Amino acid sequence: MTVLSLPPALIGTLRYQARIAMRRRTLWYVVVPTALLALVIGWRSPAEITDGVRHVAGATLVTGILCTLGIGVALADRKSWEQSAGMGDLIATTPCGVHTRMPATWAASLGVALMPPFLVVMVCAVPAAVAEGGVRPLVAAPAAFVTMVVPGAAALTALACLLGLLLPVTVARVCTAGFWLWSTIASPPLLPFATPTGTLLSPVGGYPAAAWFGERTVWAHRDLTGVLSPDVGTGSALVNLVVLAVFTTLFLLLAGLVAVRRG
Amino acid sequence: MEIEIGGLTKVFKSDVRALDGIDLLVPGGMVGLLGANGAGKSTLMRILAGALRPTAGRVVVGGHDLTTAGGRRAVQRATGYLPQELAPHPELSGREFLDYVALLKGIGDRWTRRSQVEDLLARVGLADDGDRRISEYSGGMRRRIGIAQSLLGDPRLLLVDEPASGLDPEERMRFRSLLTDLGRERTVVSSTHILDDVAWSCPQVAVLAAGRLVFHGAVGDLTAVARGRTYEVPADMPLGAEATVVSTSPEKYRVVTTEAPPRGRLVPPTLEDGYIMLMRSAR
């Protein structure tokens, strides 16, 4: 399917929601500082890097944790904003259905918001490439970004989109941040309650990092047991990605249902 | 495009009965929708636009039943809608916003879209400001860009909710003329508080009160409700409790009343007199 054969409403939503996201200062106020922080933490000089691809995976992991938090918090207002001030009514009266608009709006703003973290990962891959004297880290960087950052960011922003419709924006932002910290930072042995850390439900990218990029300092690779914490491998990494895709779809469907019910 | 409404009822979750058994037939042309705040005008407009589902009743627009998904889509393709309050995306320019709405309306051809956007920017007097961000627009300019988007796709049914709010007098006159022109070739439903606009541009008028239709007919017939009941009374005369003051000046009151006031001079009624008389009797 070419761009020209896509429905006009889909093209319009993708094009203009991306522009809107790009021009919203609040997004950059949150995402740029977290991206810079990730760069500071993830940056190593070529002399400090022994395994280029593993370094890229480590930098991607840090970038994903920090930037996805910022992106989720910043984008929690996207749909609720559209619902207010007559825009929801106006858009609802066009033939473009909510099940086109909702994912397109989400995808456009997420795509824009992921640009700074992508740049950070690519920048972190440069000294790794210098250290290795080859392009392997530069090739691994986009692959790591797509498999480790994008799925978690997609799931979190889809959840933020749903929360933004159900709760006041500030509460939605707080809940989004809380959910992300619970599902990524909180370590199971240290907390009295269950977390998805180290399981196939984890959005942090631990399984792909360990399975495909040789990263060892992730919970997915530690001694967790149980059905949800299988051994690291291509199969478990793929299952992790599928689980996140299912959650993303579910959150978007629920957000669509909420939007339709409000109409 | 004919609009046929039968037994239309809308009850919100808060148990507010916004519309209560509306029956209305609009054969086409331009119709003014009047009523006090909270009378149900915007709810009716939103239902006609397909933005809101009715609780009960039937709405058929141009032969399409709005209570079915297929009917709603067919009507939406032929409808332009201006909500009562519209805050277009401030991050976009006026030109971009119109292009976006045109795409949402399914206008896929780039040249058709471009030509419509340029034409509408010129019609609402924003041709020179089309590239400015909407965040830099004044309230009147935002209203005008809202009006422009409602005309994209040359809709056969135009629903405008308080179109003149935020417009300065000159812009209001220009928009009134534009609506009148549009009403010659299509159905236009204009919900407004400004009776002068209705008197000037709408041959038909429908009046809602507390969710019920209390009048539908020609503007002249609404005016006639106050015929023989509109008086000018010297300002120093006491008014009976039954009289409703329509306007005042230092020398006299203009009142509508069923009882002739002392020293009252019977005068020909205006639309405003007729509307106030009707609303009195609807209470």
C-alpha cells in the first residue's frame, strides 16, 4: 500500500498530529532533559568500551527508562485535549472514525516524541563504533531502539492515552509515571509487592537486550523463576514483544471505546 | 436537504432531559434555532451533526436515518458543523488547520483541497493570515477559521451553533450575508441568541424552551405572537406585574402584555417582542 492509497483521514491525522506534537513545548520540556540525562549516563569514551553492541544495549536501556517516562507523562494529555473545546465534537462529525483517529494520533505523537531518545542511542553508538573500528554498533543501535525502547514506549503512551481520557490530566500524568516506575525501576526482591520487572510483562526491554544484544545487567537475566520469567532467548524476547504489543492494542481499544462512549 | 425529527429525546447521565419529544420538519433553506441558555439548542445541533446519539426518537436527514451508523456516516459526509465553542489546534496555522479538517472530511485530492482552503480563507477574510499560528489569532479570527472549516467540502447541510459569538459587528454582517447566500442553495440551521440575525436571514424559525419545541414557523408568524400586545408606555407610568419590559429608554418602556397598560400606545411588534411573548407563555 502506498501513501497515496491511504485514507485521507489517516494521512491528515498522522501529518498534522505529528506537527502538533512537534510544536508543543511541553513535550520538549520533558523529553529533551530526560534525553540529555540519558546521554550523560549512557555516554562512554571509546577507551572505556570493550563490547560495542553491549554498550549500545546498555545505553538504550537507560535511554528507554528515562525518556519513556518523560514521553508517557508528556503525552498523557493528547486525547483529553482533543476532547475539549469543541474539537472532539468537530472531529466526531467528520466521517473519520475514532478507530482511525485514535491510533493515528497516538502513533504520530509517539513517533515525534521518540526522536530525541533515538538520537541519544545513535550518538552513544558512535564511540562504540570507534572502539570496535566497525559499523556493528551503529547497525545495532536502531535495532536495539526498535526492540527495547519502542515497545515499552508504545505500551506506556497507549496507557497514558487511556488514563488521559478517564482522569484529570495531572492525575493521569502522575498515574502514568507511577506505573512506569513500578514496572521498570522497582526491583522484586526489594519490594513487598509484585512488579513486572524481570518477567515477560516487563516493558523495559530486558529480554531483547539480553537475548539479542548481550546485555547481562538486566533483571531478565537474573535468577528469577516462574512461568513469567523464563530463560533468556529469542523465543522469550519475542514473547515479551508480543505481550507489549497486546497491551498496547488493548489500551488503545479501551481508549477508543471510552472516546466513543463519550460521544 | 430535508430534516425530519420525530419524538427526539435526549437524557444525559445526570438525568437532565435536554430534549423532550421534539417533532420538527425542516424542508430545506435557512432556519433559525432560538431558545434561552439550556433550552437544548446545542444538544439538538450536536445530534443533527452526528456528534451525539439521541436517547429516543428518530432523526432523518436527506433520507438517511441518523440513529444508524450507516445513516450517520452518510449525513456526516454532507454536513458542515460549527460547534458553539471551538478552540482549533493552536499549534497549527489557519491554512494547516483547514487542510487537516479537509482531510478528515475525506477530501483526498490535494488540488481540490488547496483550492477550497484558499477560497475559504479569502471568504472569511483570513487570506493574509493563513500562515500565522492559530495561537496568534484573535477571538474573532478563531471564530472565522471555525466558520471556514464548516464550509469545507461544500456541505449540503450546514449547522452553525452561535456563529456570530466573538465576531465584531462588521464581521457579523459579513457572515450574515454569507449564511444568507449559502441558505439559498442548501439547508442551514443556525442556532443563535441574536434575534436580529434571525430576522435578517432566516425565513423559518424554531424555538426551544426547556427541551421542548414551542414554535416552528415563519419569522413573521413569531413576530405576530405579540401583535396587539406590544405597547410603548411613558417611563413615569407604573407597570402592571403582568407586563414584560422588552426595552427601555429615558422617556419610555417597550412592553409586551396581555392587558393594555394605562397611557400605553399600541405599536407594531418586532421579532424580539414576539419571541419574548412566546417565552412568557411557554413558562
